[in-house]
Amino acid sequence: MFCRNCGKEVGAQAVVCVACGAAPMTGKQFCQHCGNATDPAAIVCTKCGVALGASASGQAKSKMAAGLLGIFLGALGIHRFYLGYTVIGVCQLALNLCGFFTCGATSIAAWVWGLVEGIMILTGALNKDSEGRPLAQ
């Protein structure tokens, strides 16, 4: 991912760009996918074809939906898949499925993990999706 303000490479989870100090998706001068300079009025990058400043869905994820998914289906990692964190979602799902071999101990751990994350999402402690966009109320 690249900063839309200065064009420098930033991590996918970055809150601010270390080069310019701006939030990575706030500028309009560079493509977030390839780092190519863009027209501030452009909607799509002419080099790579990615929609500028938006994800594939183009909409913010719901804070309430993510929190409730975490509370009720958190052991399966569904809330993490919803927010785009697929690796963590797979880890939670695998931990839950390992409960067949551990007499349920890892399933309980996965359930507690999901419950805590669901509460953290609803209270605002976890408030961004995998692309760094704030969750919608």
C-alpha cells in the first residue's frame, strides 16, 4: 500500500505515513495500490486500474455488525473475515477446530478471543478495517 499524500510505501495497517505524517488514505495525489502520481480528480488509477481511495466494496464496514459477529460468531473468526483480516480469521477458525483434538480447550480460547474482540469493536478500541478505513456507526 502507498500513501495517497506523498506516494511512499506504508504498511496495510498504518494509521499515519511515517514520511509525511498524514493518514495514508487522506491525500489525492498518488495511487494507494501502485504509488503512481494521479490527477486529484481521478476516480481510477490510469496505471493499474484500481479505484482511488476506496476498497473493492467502496463502503465502510459497520461497527455494529462487526461487533455482533465478534460476540456471537467470534470463535469462527467471522468478524475478522468481515473486516478483511483473513489471516487472523483463519487463525481463529483453526483454533476453534483444534478443539476436536484438545477436548474443547482451544475452542473455549477461540470463543473468549472472539467475545473480547467483539466487545472491543463495539467500544471503539478496534475501529478500523483491514484497509485502514474507520468503521461506520
